[in-house]
Amino acid sequence: MKIEKICLILVLLGLAIAPLLGGQLSVDPLVNKLADGEVFRALYTGPELPILQHLIIGSFFLIPLGLFLAFRRVIPTPYWRIMASVSWLSILLLFSLSVSDFKAASAVSVAEWGCYAGALYAIVVSLGRNRGPRLALSALAIGVILVGLIGILEYRDNRPIDPNWRIFAGWINPNALAGMLLLGLFPAISLSQSAEERLEKLLWGVGASLIAMALLLTQSKGGFLALGTGVVAWLIVGGIQTRSIKPLIGLTPLLVMVVFGFALSATQKQGSRLTNSKATEVQSTGFRTLLWKSAADLALERPTGWGMGTFRYQSSRPGRNTPTQLAHNSWLQLAAEASPLAPFCMLAILGVWFRRTWQGLKNHYATHQTMYAGVSAAIVASCAHNMVDSDWYQFGIGISFFALLGIGIQLCPDGSAPEIVPKPLRLVGLSLTAGLSFLTLLYFGITEGMRARVAGDAALQKVEELSAGIGTLRGLPIPEGDNYAVLARLNPSGTDLLDAQRSAELTPSIKNYRFLAATLIQREKYAPAESALNAALRLDPNNLSTLKLLFQVFEKQDHPDEMRKLAERVIAIEDKSYFKVRSIPEVIPTEIAEFRVYLASQEPEPRKTELLLAACKTYQSYFETTWPYVRPYVKTDTGGNYAGESMKSVQENLTSFRAALSNLKSAPEVIAGFQGVIDNVRLLSAILMSLVVWQNVRPTVPNHVVRKLFGGLNSFEIKEMRLVGPYSPRKTNPQADRYYAIRKPENIRQLLHSLQNAISERGDWERTYEGDTILGVQVIQNDGKIIETRFSSDYLGQTGGYGEDFANKMKRFISESKRGINHD
């Protein structure tokens, strides 16, 4: 088989898998855990190995480019001004690596953008001008159609739980997915319009409709704004080229999307995120505005850039917002990371591309003109979406975007030309594009896998494998801060301090500085701990966790003046945008309440009451806003978590809330209102813990059962709760279904008393009906809606006499709960 044919097949495979595997980012290496035998699963669906996923996709473009550079003297070459613009951008990205404080993150990001450039050149050298561009657009469209179908099926599965579910389809978030869908929608429309056979037209039209429906299910406002710009570009470019109304007819899939949207909205009582735009305006627009201002501040503060891939570490430095992975604007993020010249280089690439590809197209085939309209519309829509999201930093989108630029060049008669390239120049190009990017992603991808495997072995307590993994991680030739951060938290052989110091030295992030400070505090080394925390505060001057740890340092050294100043500083953060417009608005930070309680202990009346009242209001907001989001994630007695908030943090905040309330001297009705919140939270905590008992009987109770029962409830909706006793679906006797009704208790003791009375009827729990005994819980809401979950004997893993074991577990739980209440 000729090299040209091999390269074409590889490029087509790369375009098809980019939407499927390119949706994850390297977010936090400390939470990635990989067990033995999970590598292939993680490479396809998991977030644990994003760098290796990116390497796999990039290889399908870098290998063909490398083959051409190594074995062909005459190589199709893009128009020289396009090459010059791409080269200038590459130089800027490489230079940003030299100024970065986070070398590993920058090296990975530069290598990924190197893959983007490699994809553009690989498309040009591999496709040719006739069938190649259509095959390439077909491969990309098929990949996006599959992703859209996965998202639609995901919505089908989650709709019974949450009718307003936003689909992910394997991507890190719905907004990123919307950016990918936009890149496939217009090529699919153009393929339908340019097809000669009716069946082919119909199939591509159905595919485009599936993509449009998936785009609707992302509920991405930015996605719909970008869709509008893409539609305008499609109509303008397609209308000028074809001089007909065919481009307008091609938008039929969008009509299908509109009908689908009306059908969904008719079944959603509360409306979707798109229809309730005011509810998300502060978050989607306000927080993005803060990020854009922060990115602009960073670009002005250091015109040479902070280093590619480092916005996640520097984003909170200006003090406007909490630390965030991306700037939600690729143009501004490029300016902050690689100097303000970088976005101008991108504009130059796009400007030269549009000017060159437009020339001579009117004399080309009509099918090529239609496909060019689809490519242009996709690029315009993506550029618009990059104004509100950092799409080019999502690998699947970035490499597909540059691949579309290459396809557009090959659709144009004068976009590229065969050139004789000297061997030395080819070898330099091979080293700088294919070789350097491939080897960088290969090394850091393998390191990422080793790190996740070590964390997984630690979680599973595999001693021998863990010891071998730690040795391998320490022996890697290139030291990396994330590796030492993992080792420091594992604390092998008492080396946590040395590893923590090394992690902060190599990757001076907020988390690494804070962990180093915590380790130093344990060893009573308060001065260096304070220095580490001050370094973290330079990256994020308003970070509440860091300020809380600094307070502990002052407290250990008995510095009351510094403690007081720090408490006042923390309270002042509440009036800043940093606190008011958070990255996760559902999580209410309670550190400010803790500092208010401390200041109240130092202040006379009336400020003491004022501080305690404000602290109680913060706790109340936490339990009214955050607690409902934490509750569905509680799956075991150790607890799940939502954005770091778990059952443990809920219980700690509940204790602090009660302590603040006990010291509050205010109107009785005010205190009674706070006490009502506490009682409701404690009630639902006990209900959750009763479910935990069932899960301990049989840990395989599926997660969707937990979400179905508790996902839609909040503290004030429950009217009645029932334990469902023995029930047999084969019996027609209505008495076979036995309910133990528990009216909404006024306090936790009443709930436990009701549970104990229900369980005391031992005969009912032990008796079975032909092996089909079912237990469950029925919750009746104020609006009369009933949410019911039942567990059969198959779930409980017992037959015949399981009831005694279940009753004993419930009694033990009740007894332990009562002891805890009495101690309160």
C-alpha cells in the first residue's frame, strides 16, 4: 500500500475519533485514581488519562506528516502566508514555555498546539483535491453524529431523574460539547446539500438533525449564539457561491431542532436553562466577565505571557474571581498565556486563510463550493464560541478546528501547491512538529498514567504494587511537581515534608503551597509555613482555605493582633466579586461565618450579636443552597461529595451552626427560624443514614436509586415518609402491601422513635411471599407527589430470613443515633 493511501486512512480515523476521545482536560492529578485493568476503559470514557487520549488522537495526524517529511521530496505545501502565520504563532507558544513557572503544564499545552499545527499540515499533504476533502468532512461529521447520539441517549436515561438534564456525552462539560457539535453540524449540512443520491442526502440530513438536537440538549447559551453566527456565515457564503436558495433549504435540521425544543419545553414544568435565562445570568455572564477582566489584567501585567496552560494557576492572581481552569475566552487566554501577540497571530491565520481560499473558488466544482460554505460556517461559529468559551484548549475541538482549516485549503484550487523541500528542512520540520509534540505527550501521558495507578493502588491498599509504583514515580528522569504532590499525600516512609517541598518548588500552585504549609504546621515549623501561605496568597489573595490555615499559624504562635486583622480581612471578602460571583454558586463558603464567630468572641454588645446573626445567616444559606446538592451524592457511610462538600463537612457546619446559635442573643422568633433549619437538616441526615444502612446490607444498591429517592427533595418539601414492608407483586390481596407511616417529625427523636416502632414488628420483616419480599421507602411531598424506592430480596442478597439481619442493623443504627443525640 502506498504511503499516500496509508496517510489518508490515518487522517480519516483521526478526524472520526477526535470528537469521541478529545473531550477531557488535565484538571487535578490528585483526584485521578486508576485500578488495575481499567486502562482501556479510562482511555475511552474516563477523565483519568486525558494526555494519553490526546496523544492517540494526535498520532493519527503526526504519523502521516512524519511519513511525508521522511520519505517524500515533493510535498503539498499550504500558501506561504498561511505557513508564516502558523510559524509565528508556534514561535510565541514555544517562547512562553521559557517564561512559565509551571514547566510541565506549559510543555503539555505547547505540544497539544503543536498537534493542531501538525493536523493542518497532515490534512494538506494527505487529502488531495478531489475525493479527499469530502471523505475528511464525512469522517469528522460521523464522529460528531456519534457523540450527538450518545448525548441524546444520555438525556433519555437521565430525564426521569432530572427533566432539565444537560448532556455531557463524554466531554468535560456541556458548553465544551456544544463547541464540538458546532464543528460537525455545518459540515453535515453541507454534505447533505452536496450529495447527489437522495438516500445520501437523507442520511446526512438525519445526522445533522441529531447533532442539532444534541446541541439543544447541552442548553449552552453561548452555543446558540455561535450557532446564529454560523447560520449567517452559511447563508452568506453559500448564497454567494451557489446564487440560489439551496443554503436556506439546507437549514432544515435546525427546524427539526426547534420542533424538538418545543416538544421538550411542553413537558418541563420549571422550564429549561435556556427559557429561565435570568436564573443563570449572573453565573454565565457575570462570572465570565470577571474571568475576561482577569485575563486582560494578566496580559497587561506580564506582556511576555505567563506560559501556555498556566491560566488555571494564575487566574485568581488579580483577586477578581476564584481559581478557574479556563478563561472562557480563547482569545484572551492566549493573550494572558502567550502574550497579546498570540491572538493577533490567530487572526492573521484566519484572515489569510479566508482571503486565499475564497479566491478562485467560484471556478471550482459546485460540490466543493457547498462544502466550503459548510467549512466556513463551522469556523466562523467556532471563532464566535471561542469568545465565550476556551474551545481551542479542548483538544478535540482544537485539532478539529485546524483540520477544518486544512480541508478548506484543499477545497480551494490555489490553497496549496507541491513543492520540492530539501532534506535538512524536512528533518527540521519533522523534529519540531511531529517528533517534539509526539514525544512530549508520550512522556507526560505515561507519567500521568503511572501517577493515577499509584493513587489507585493506594486507595485499594495494594501494598506491593504501591511500593513498586512509588519507586518508579521517583525514578522518572524529568521531575514533575504533580508526582511529588501525590507522593507527599501518600506519605511513604515519612518523606511527606521533602516531597511537599519538592512539589511546591516544581509546581508552585495554591494547593501545593497549602499542603506544604499544613505539613510544616504539623511539625511546628510556623515561620516557613507562614512563608508558604503568603506565596499561595500571591496567587490567590482571597482564598478562604489559605487564609483559614494562616489563621491557625497565628493562633499557634499566639499572635492575637494578626488573628484579628486576618479575621477582618476575611469578612471584607464577602463584599467583593470574588465571593458574590463564584465559579460554583451552589457552594456557600462558610469560612466567613467561622471568622465572624471568632470576632464575636472578642467583641462586646451590640457588635457581638450582629456578628453572630450574620454568621447564622451564612450557615442558613449553606443549608438552604448547598445541602440539597450534597445530599444526592451521599452513597456510603463515608459520604460522597459535591464540589468538595461531603456529609462530613455538612455535619461540621451543622455543629458550628448550633454553637453560633447557642451564643446568639436576639429575638425569639429569629432564633426559632434558625432552629427550624437545623431540625430539618438533622431530620434528612437521619433519613439518609437509614439508606446507608440498606446499602451496607447490600453495597450494590445502584446509584440511580439513591438519586431517584433523594435527588429532587429539599429540606422543606417532605410531608410524610413511609417504610414499605413486605410486598409481593404476585399477590392480588391489597393487604400484602404494608406501610409504616412516619409523619414529618418535629425533631430527630420522633423520627427515630417511629423507625424503632416500625422495626419492632419482627414477624413482618421476617416473613416472605414466595421469595419476592420487597422493602423500601416512600416519601410524600407537599404537592402530593410520591417518590418511592423498593429493594427486593435479590438486592439484599438474602432469602427467607434476611429480615432479622436487616432489623438488627436498623436497631443498632437507631441506638447509636440516640446516643449521639443524648450527648448533644
